[in-house]
Amino acid sequence: MANYSFLLTIFLSLFFIYIIKKYADKIGLIDIPNTRSIHKISTPRGGGIGFILAFFIVLFIYHFDLLYQYFYVSISIFLVFFIGLFDDFREVNPLAKFSVILISTILIYYNGFKIEFVGLYFGIENLSLGYFTFLFTFFAVSGFTNALNLIDGIDGLSSSISIIILSGLYYIGYIHNDIFITTISITLIIVLVSFLLFNWHKASIFMGDSGSLTIGFIISILSIKSLGYVPAVNILFLGAIPVLDTMIVMIRRKLNGFSAFRADRWHIHHIVVRYFNNNITKSVLFLSFIQLFYTILGVFLSNKLNGIYLLPLFIIHGIILYHILSYFLHKK
């Protein structure tokens, strides 16, 4: 059964992505370059529609019991996918995305997916968030969902980063025998690997918001589920590149006198691509290696260090990465 599931996942992913790519022009799924784009020619988008559809179909056929058990989670993922799909066809107001992610977070919260404790701080062994549990959960989910969306700026980057993060989550689920984490993560890994065949440089199709928003939201869900097995701060290491990118770019904007939410070309991938003289493949491999390093730390570090040291360690790594990127900017 597992082999059939594996083969069907690959087949459906490749088939749906190919169909969307073939008819993208006719159905209005074309990404036209703007001043912040790295690509120079109009390219089909909406590849996420194809691989997320494959993801849903395979789960429905082979793991319907899981979808039913986590019914509200399933609905929430579909809602985020729907708003992303709509955005691929016609740009959606940020408030609409915010509202959908808020509703989706309420649904997963109702299904028991919440961040209630944040680890050892201030002498308290497992610091409880209490009344702030939902607000913190929403902040984390919406933050990471948008963070992954923002790194989807060069060929193959968001897919590669997501595969590495999901591999770390799969390992956590595997060693703790968590069927939900292992099933969702491995299915998403398979569809993303299939998508990379189209999205590796030079990409013939982009994933679009239907892909990046949905992947970011699913990773957030899996990360919350994994909190039953690893300290909360470990999740920062597991998703380091998207998290650090968002933090660093907002700090850099404020230091330069701009709004923290101003669109620009100061994201990590923009800086790295310029440093590597527009070599997209080298840039993706470089950032993927960094993410792999952090993911390995996130999976194994909790066994070596007390949780109280992990957050300062993550902040220090963020400062180091900030200065490395500043060096890259200075060189270019």
C-alpha cells in the first residue's frame, strides 16, 4: 500500500503541475517580472495548485482516517490553500489573507494545536503562556506562514528549504511514532521533490501563493505538534532561514529609516544572489546548506544543551548571520 501511495503521489504531482504549466497562459497564471523580481521573463505560476491538489487527493485516498481525526486542521489547510489559489489568479488584499490565517488558526486551536509552554525561563521549568496562548499561537503561525512566502523569490529556494525543514520534522515524528507528523511531512516532501523538477533553475513554473502559503501553514502545524517532543525554541532552529530572514530584513529596514513592512530587495536571497553574481543555483545550495545545518541543530541540540541556552544561542546565530549578510552587501 505504501508503494502505491508513493507512486500515486509522484504521478499526480507531476501530472497536475504539467497541466497547470501547459495552460497557465490561457487561465491567467503568468508571473510578470517587476522591479523586485529576479527572473526577467514572464513565467507560469500556480505550481502549488498542482502539488497541493496531489497532496490532498493522496491523503483522502490513503489516509482519510487521519483527515477525519484532524478534521478542523484539514479544513484550515484547505482555507489557506484557497486564499493562496485565489491570489495566484488575482492579487488578494493582505487583510483578506490575514483574516483567513486568523480563522484557520482558530480552527487548529480548536483541534488542540496550540503553543501553551515556551520552555525554561526565569527559573520556571516550563513557562506557561496562560491567557496569551492563542495570541502567541496566532503570532507564530501567521509569522512563519508569511516568512516562508517571503523567501519564495528565486528558483527552487522555498521548495528546497521546505524539504529540509520537513525532513527534520519527519525525523521527530518517526522517533516518537507520531503518525500525523510522519504522514503529512513525507507526503509533502514527495510533492515538493516532484515540483523541484519544474522549479529548479531555470524554473519553468513558480509555486505561487497557493504553494508557499500552504506549505508555511502546514509546517507551522507540524511544528506545533512536535512541541510534545522537543523544546519550543528548537522550532526556531528547524525553520531558521525563513525566521531569520524575516527578523533580519525588518531590523535592516528600521535601521535604514524605512517601515519594517516595506517591500524591497533586502531579503537574504536577494543579498546572496548579488554576492554570487546572480548564480541562482549556487545561492540556493548555499542557503539550503545553512538551513540543513540549523535543522540538524534543531533536531539534536536539545539532547546536548539545557533549553535555557538555546534561545540566546539562536539570537547569537542571528546576529552572526546579520553581519555576514552586511559583509556580502559591502562587498557588492
